[in-house]
Amino acid sequence: MHKTIEPTILYFGTPVALISTLNEDGSVNLAPMSSAWWLGWSCMLGLGAMGKTSENLVRSRECVINLPSAEQASNVDRLAMTTGKDPVPEKKQQWGYRHEKQKFELAGFTPVPSLEVGAPRIVECQVQMEGVLHEVRPFGKNVNANAFEIHIVRLHVEESLLMENGRHIDPVKWRPLIMSFCRFFGVSEEVHPSRLAESNFMKAVQNGTAPTAARPRD
């Protein structure tokens, strides 16, 4: 039996991403989020318009999308209820947010220089994606948010996660941190064989002959 409900938000969640951006003074802001999805070498980020990350992205037009593992949940949680905005927006004050300048130190992460963008990567994250902003637009009804289309220009992956061909991430080895309805989860074992994974389409992707396998700058 299904029941029709009207929750405040629909927040089914995705893998947690830590977005690093540069502030006006060259310092670094780091923000956790989990409204993201990918297609080919592009990523769509859904971010609150009043946050520092949105402000930095609009100004600098670049960022790094770092994907933490499930083992780093406590590090990510230290960033909860913090903002790079100073002063803290009134609405966020009401929600209990506080200003935090040194977010890398707070979370226990180590910055490392990127190759294509100014914002640093997170050493401890097994997947790091340097990206440039392609487009930004307002998003949602009765929601003060923006949708950012980011093109990935450089991908860094911990070697232990790679398949034997050295080109693709092994989903059996990768254990991303997942947020579902604002709670942290990991992933379990593979539950069922996938016909899509064995299809000619995926073979073309792995061989680099499918359109979705092309990098945006190629």
C-alpha cells in the first residue's frame, strides 16, 4: 500500500562531494554537498545561492570536486553547520551555522595543488576532479539555489581503485560516502549482475569509442 505524502524536501541523496573553491583573498573554502550528478565529463551541482561556494564559483568559474570515502564520514561531518561567509547570512544564523575560515584544518584534510585550476585538491580523497564552470542558472521552485554545470578537465584517482587496464575505477573497490535524507551511509556488496555493464555500449565506453567517453577539451 502506497501513501501520498508531502515532505519538506525531496533529498534522496548522492555520493558526498567536497567542493574546494578560492575566496577573493586567495584563501580556500571547502564545502560538503550531495546534490550532484554526472554525464560524460560534465557534472551538475545543486548549491544554495547564499553559500560561499556558489559565490566563489560564479566569480572564479572553477573548482575541485573531491569525493570522500565512507571511512571519512567523521571528517566530513566536522564541516557541518559551517560557512565561509562572513558575516553569516541571517537565515543561516537562524539555522545554527557559524563562520569557519580554516575548513581544511577543521576537517583534518590536507590540500595539494591542482594542475588546471587554482583551488587545491584533498590528498585524502581517493577521487579528485578539477573542473571549470560552463553555465550557471537559478534552480528550483521556492528554493534559493543555483544549478552549476561543471566540465571536468582533470581527473585524479587513487591507483588502488583502478581496474587492471588502469583507465577505469573498479566499482567493487570504491566505497564512496553516501548521504540520503541528510544521513551518512556507505555501500554494500553488488546485489545483482547488470546487463548494462556487460553491454556493447559500456564496452565502447571502456575502449574510448563512445561519445560519452570524450573529454570536453578533446
